[in-house]
Amino acid sequence: MRFFEYEAREVVKRAGIPVTDFGFTTDPGEAREIAQRIGGPTVIKSQVLTGGRMKAGGVKFADTPEEAEAYARDILALEINGHMPRGVLVDPKAEVEQEYYAGVVWDGTRKQPVMIFSPVGGIDIEQVAEEQPDKVGRKHFSNILPFGDFEAKEVIASTGVTGSALNKLTPIVARLAKLFVENDMTLAEINPLGRLKDGSFVALDAHMDIENEARGRHKKLLKDLGVGDEETRQAREATPFELAGEAVDSQDHRGVAGNVTEFDGNLGLVIGAGGGSLTLFDAVRAHGGQPANYCEIGGNPSVSKTCGLAKLVLQKPGVDKIAVMMSIVSNTRVDIVARGVIKACLELGHDPAEKIAIFRIPGAWEEEGFKILEKYGVEYADRSVSLNEAARRAVEKIQGTTAASETGAPGLIPGGHT
């Protein structure tokens, strides 16, 4: 779940990191009052969960409170990349001598947070890493053991920062790392972190994402920030297809059959097993396939829940076939998934053998599941067929290029299915 900038600034402020005297509002008149309170030139920023605000006209500099009001009125009516603003942030126009970058992001490969710092801020850190790699410091740290300020100091010093700046930056970066862990975040970024003319440091912008599954642990924080329980806060608004996926998953408490994301493709996916879902999605694309969606299924959903997900995917415009796949061996009953997807095909008037490109779910009750699939002529694969191979066969099936020689491929099941 993503935070708006004004919310991320508040999180930073609560962690003891210096921030400017900003204000958030949805009313142009109140924007004028905030500017009057600030008492000098201000910056009016659109609050949207997307980039490109400056180029789109969503960031304006006002010299007077009256200008702040006028700019706020214009920005509140400005759509940016399909997003209407939640409001505007009114910020003092700081006199900055140098801009820095400080961030913490979750490294899924190492399964640890990684702290990133650069004395070059105000632009994308990826650009800095490419053009000035010596100006980017990195360090993985434990999200279980206590965090030591010396770890932040090492990262900052590795970029050439010394003296007073090093001593002042260390507690700021350390607090950023701590708030990242304490709030179960996947991203905590201050860019730019500005050094003002008086030598003090202040967060001029902030971006933060919190792990969706951790929202229940941080109800007080979310309530204090005014985040509603129903808000998904993705990078874009959920499509009707994605909202329908949430409805399917909420049918009952048994298992998962949702987390649906929409794409423009012709191969519908009913896939599962956590990271295996991402692996399968990527494998389909690697073989030239065009996924119509991403989703997750597992944990023994009911037949009706599985059927609901499959029907949703099958009814998506442009979908020719679906691939039903899951990684390794799971505790999800194969027969339940088989019944669910076949039921979906039949209720929509489709031949399961034609609509299901491949079925590859090894796990509990798989012999019973395979018998059901054989009855309806659905091609399936056992656990000797890799995820990559299953994805390849699904792509070839939808492209109409499946070779007859595949009947001798590994994982042959009696009855001619692989």
C-alpha cells in the first residue's frame, strides 16, 4: 500500500526526522491560509500516487498566499496520468544548498532491507547509480536484530561525506531505517533530503510503501493518517476486473483465489503458490505469451471460489484460453481446483479441453484431480514437468503451434496427457 506524500511526511516527522512546516488541504482557501502561516514563498504540490507531477503542471511555486490559492484551485482540478489529486501539499520554498538521497528498500533476493544513500539527490537514484556509481552507498541490514547508527554512518561515509554533514546525516538515515522495519515497509525514501543555508537538514519529499499483509498490525498509524480500510492504494486505481477479483476472494474464508491484476493479453492465468505465481507469469512472458492477468490461487479455496475466479478470467475480453498452474507441490487439493475450472468452463458453455491450455498442479489428491481432467480431455502435467516447460506448452497451445511430437515429452500420463 502506497502513502501519499503528505502522509509519508507525517510518518517521517513522527520518527524524529526534521521536516518543513508543510500543510495539506483539499480547499484552495485553506491553501491560502497555510501559505499565510508559513509566511513566505511556497510550493503547491498535487497529491497523487503517480510520478510526473512537475511535467504535468502539478507542482507550482507561489510568491504570495493569493497565488497559492489560485495554484491550488488549478491543481485540484488537474488530472495526472489518470489520477485526480487527493489534495494539495503546501510547503515552504526552502533555500537549499545541497540535495541528498536517503532510502531503504526491501531486497527480495536477499530477503533483507537494503539502505541506500547518495550525496546526489533530487533525481532518480537509478540515474545516479548509472552515471555516478561511486556516489551511491548501499548496505543490507537485519530486520530482526537491533539497528545500530554506525551502520548508517558507514553507508554515508562510503560516498565521501565527512565532518559535520556526516554527523548530522547519520541519525536521520538511521531513523529512516528503523521506521522502515517498525512499520513493515517495502519502501521508505527521502528525496531530496536538503541541507539548508544554516547547515541544518530537512526532508523535502518522502515516498513510502507498506506491506499490504501488515496493515492489520498498524491500524493506529493508518487511522491517524486517515487511511480507510477499503483503500487499496496501488499505483493506479483498481479496474472493474480487479475489483471483481477481490469480490471473488471475499466469498468465503477458505483459501485464496484473488489478488488479481489486469493486463492486455489473450492467455488467462489461474496460477498460485506465492513467488511461484510471479515465476509462472514471467515464464509465460519469456516464451512470448501475452498474459491477460496475474492472480493467485492456493490454500484450498472452495470449488465455488475457484470456479468464480476461473469464470472471471474466462469472461475477460480477449481471453482465448486459460492456463492453470501452480509451483512445486502444495497442500491445495488438485481435485478441487480441477472441479472449479471445469465447472467454470461448462457454465459458460465452453469445452474444457479447448479452453484450458494446460493444467499443472501437483499436490494433494492429484490422482483424483487427474481423473476428472481425463474425463473432460484436458491436457495436464505431473510434477516431473517444470514450471518453465508448462508455461511453454501453454503459450504454444494458444499460439496454435503445439507439435505432435510433444506426446513423447517427459511427464507422460496414461491417456496421452503430459
